[in-house]
Amino acid sequence: MFTWIALILMIVGAINWGLMGLFKFNIIEKIFGRGKITRVIYTLVGISAIYTLLLLIIK
């Protein structure tokens, strides 16, 4: 279950980075504003990436 959540968060992060690179549009900030919730989402995306990376290394 945790792996699926991590995967979904990574996909959301990747889509956000793609939109920022192509159109200078940050969908996370557009939805949640520039507050603590946005920072929490970015932190969760980063933790998910580290978790997934560790899963790849261990396998």
C-alpha cells in the first residue's frame, strides 16, 4: 500500500515538474497556494522518491 502511495506522489511530482518546465505553471501551488500544505506535499514527493530509489537498490 505504501509503495502505491509513493508511486502516485512521484507521478504527481513528475507531472508538476513537466508543467513547470514546459509552461512555467505550478499546479501544486495553483491548487493549494504558497503555504505550508504545499511544502508538505513537496516533502512527501521527495520522501516518496527516496523510498522508491531504496526499493530499486534493494531488489
